[in-house]
Amino acid sequence: MVRGCIKYAPGSKGGKKFWADMSADIDMDDVTPEIEAATFDKEGNYGKDEFTVVAGAIYQCVDDIFCSKEPSSVLGKKGWEKTSYKSSGIKDFKASDKPKPKIEDGDYDAKIMYKKNSILQKSDDFFTCTDEKKCR
């Protein structure tokens, strides 16, 4: 084991003799980033830049107004962008996994448009929005 790889970070002055820059040789489409995603759920309460999986393909939410719609639907195509990654690249991914609801921390704000199934934490209590039209 080359201990210098532990002691010096890649790209640092001391790391030059231990780490080789391979950037020019790597196709970034072949490198799966650390992605957390679950199978699409219409009640999933997705936000911008979150991921979901449909038929093994990974989609990223680009417009959360439309991310409650299935990615291949007409409206869903406005909210989701298909990435080049596959669910096989997600560690411990199971097709039965569903997204966890978000927990909003802090006091209720009448200016926020809470979505259905949003969870608001108030002290030690949690509340979920059952009708987004009434949660404003």
C-alpha cells in the first residue's frame, strides 16, 4: 500500500507523486455519481434536483411544479430530465423502495405553498398536508 495516497490528497502539491490525473481518459457518462433515488411515486413530494427511477432509468427533477407527474407523461416531461445513469449504479437500490417524505423544519409560513404530503415539524410534533389547496 502506498501510504502517500492516504497522507496527500489528489491534486495537492504533495499528492502529485502519488496520484495520477486521468481526467482526459475518463468519459464522465461512465461514472455514476452518488445518487439517492427510489422508484417513482406520484405522492413522492419531489423537489428540484431530486432523482427518481422509472424502468431502470434515473430521472432528475428540473422543475418541481411538474415532478409529481410520471416522467414519461406529457406534463412529467416538463419536470423530469432523463440522466445517462441506470438504477444498477445505485448502491442497495430495490425497485420496491419509495421516496421518503420531506420534513420541513421551522414555523409554518403562510407564504409557502406546501405540497400534498409535505411534512412540517413544529417542536416535537409532525404534521402532514392532506390537501395542498388548503395548506397555504
